[in-house]
Amino acid sequence: MERIPSDSYSLTLRVKLSTRAGTLGEVATAIGKAGGDIGAIDIVSVGRDYIIRDITVNTVSSEHEEKIVDAVKDIDGIEVIHVSDRTFLMHIGGKIEVVSKLPLKTRADLSMAYTPGVARICEAIHKDPAKAFNLTIKKNTVAVVTDGTAVLGLGDIGPAAAMPVMEGKAMLFKEFGGVNAFPICLNTKDPDEIVRTVKAISTAFGGINLEDISAPRCFEIEDRLKEELDIPVFHDDQHGTAVVVLAALLNALKIVGKQMTDIKVVVSGVGAAGVACSKIIMAAGVKNIIGCDQQGALYRGRREHMNRVKDWYAQNTNPNEEKGTVHDVIKGADVFLGLSVPGVLGIEDLKQMAPKPIVFAMANPTPEIMPEDAAPYVAVMATGRSDYPNQINNVLCFPGIFRGALACRASRINEEMKLAAAQAIAGIISGNELHPEYIVPSVFDKRVAEAVARDVEEAAYQTGVARRDRASQDGL
């Protein structure tokens, strides 16, 4: 499929043009012929016989950027002064910073914020450690922890290269949920060392968001931290994806008129996200799930390419013990969940599915089947991409779920809280608004985080994991 130019590969070319008539038109034509999409054109300065302009161009790749620059350089009377990659510019110096909440303008301010006044606060926390939730950043701060082993679609690129993603995650926490977050990128792959380190730094944080840690290590790390810490631990690649998938599925099933208990679901990819998605839809009532890895369907008694997590999966899914590849077990499926690799699903597979099939193809950046190819054969289609309808995006989940957990000082994020988050996201879209191309709200819909936080907090109280009294205020 031909890729569409986007802001993620966006250039600003500073060019010096002669005042000869038609020069700007030649530049625009050259960029267009090279496949670039021109955005803004701004005048920087004007001389007697030249004009310097900034031309913003969206492209599809780094190679495409070079092709466009070369095309402009080939024009007579044009000098390319400078080329800026707008995405790289956004990341210069990092994307987040720490700022003071209060000004320090007088001696009085300093004496209360720091010594000697701060000693009284330290003593109060020493006497009652729970006061740290009120009197420090712990109240509203999350650690975003990674070892850089499963970053986006890039794989094991290490903790330093993972930093830009973790900074971005911190931005999303703040912008969409009002939660402060800080990236913690650990230079180790050892689960024991990761657990020890996170436990050691947990004092400063009200919650731990695990991110981009490869399976199956991520399962052990999360399980151990949940048991050994008294603050929420949430592996977003697993549970954030699962929550949004369930929200989308709740609304998709309304459109096709099917019930959770009656559907057959085929899951392609039984890594961290695939397992979590399976567990949450099982909790919501789905009984017939078949998970497939590169070797085919998981079933009781399979011995090849198994591990502890896959063993559990095989024992708790695939009630009819179907065997074979994803192309074999897709027959009669009502729902396909793709959390694997591009191109897994073909048109012939869609034709074998049950009437009015639902397909969530979430491999990024290229899904298991492209929406254009699937459109004639599916009732509802979703992907992980922002350039198609129905984006399954974790940002719909994690800012609100942590905001709700922190508000009530939850000791953990349990299954009931995740189900509440999914239902809150789905409920943003009213029955009148529901449409095959609108089953999940926009990530920029400010109602989402508020609804998720409210319902997650309520679920925490209902299930006994909230530690803040409902009637209490943040006094001393």
C-alpha cells in the first residue's frame, strides 16, 4: 500500500529563491512531483534580488525526505540554506521538565519551602508515613519504568533509545490526566534487578507504570511488583491495550447485534498485549477464544514453543481444542484481534468469518490487514493507527486509570477497575452517535479521562483497595 505523507516525517526547508517570476512555483512543482505534501510557506527575509522562505513539507520516510531535498536543490536559482526535521526539533533537550508549583520570592517563602520550616514536614512524615501522600509529590506522581527491550515496533533498542518514548508517555500522563510522571529507564534486563530497583525508588511515587518490557519477563516483573509494593503497578502494554480493546468491542458488538457470551474470538499474537486482551474479554463474558502464535493455535497438550504463560493460555482458552494455523481457526469467528505482525490476515480469511465480522488489526505501523482491503468484508474495523477511524490507543486508558487510582490512594489496580475503565470509555459514545467508524472516542476528548478516573475510583472503593476515606479532605 502507498504510504501517506504525515507530520511524523515533516521537514522545514529554508530556501533562498531568486526574484525571477515563477521560482516558487518551480519549487512547489518539484516537491509535488517528488511526492511531498506542502504545508506552510513563510517569508523569512527579503533582499534586492532574493527571497528567503521556510517551506514545511510532510513526507513518508527519511529516504523520502532526502529525495525531496535533492529535487529542490536541482532547481536553477535555488539555494537550500538549511533543512530541519521537525520531529527531531521537538525532541531537542527532551520534551518534559520539572517546574516549581510555588514561587520563591522572599526569605519567608524559602524558610517554609526549605530549611528550617521543611524539618517540621519531615518530622510529620516520620511519625506518620501515610502523610507522604499529602505532603510530597507522591500524591500525584507516577514512575514510567522500562528496560527498553520492547519499544514500539522497534524491539530491543536499550534504555537510552527508549527515553524519547518514556518522555512522551510522561507528557500524555500530564496533558490528558493531570498526572505528573517521570521516565525511569533501567540499564538492566535482569528481572530480579528490575524488581529490586523499582522497589527501592518507589518511595517517591504513587504508582508504577511499566512500559515496553518484553514478554514473558514482563509478566514476572509485574506480578512480583504487585505483590511486593503497596502502590498501583500497571503494565500499560498489557492492560492499557486490553482496556481500550474491550471498550471498542463493547460498542462494536452493539453495532452488529451480538453478545459477549456467544462470540468466537481469534487472537493473533499471544505476547503481553494478546494475553491481557484475552483475559479482560474473558472477564467480560467471552467463552470461546483461540490464541495463535507463529506455530498456530494454542490448545491443551501442545508442547512446541510453549512457556509458562502460553501453558496457562492453552489450559484456559480454546474450549473446542481447534488446531492449525490462524487461517484454519478463523473459520466462523465473529471477532479477530490482531496483536502480532503485518499481513497475517487475508481477504479469504475474512470471507470465512461469521456474518458481520469485527476485525481489530492493531499491529503498528502496518496492521495485520489494511482497512481498505478489509472494508468490503467486515462490519467494524479498528487499527492502532491515527490515520484511520477507530484507533485503539492506550492514551484513552492510562491517564484516567492512574488519576482515579491516585485520587483514592488505591493499593493496586484490579480487574474490576480495568473493567470500569473500559465501560467508561465505551460509554462516552451515546447510542445515537455509535457508528462502524466511531466505536471509541477521540484521544482529545476531555471527557474520557474524567469518566475513566471517576469510575475507576468508584470501583476501587467498591472492591476495598481504596485507602483514602471518601469523606476525607487533604488536610493534615
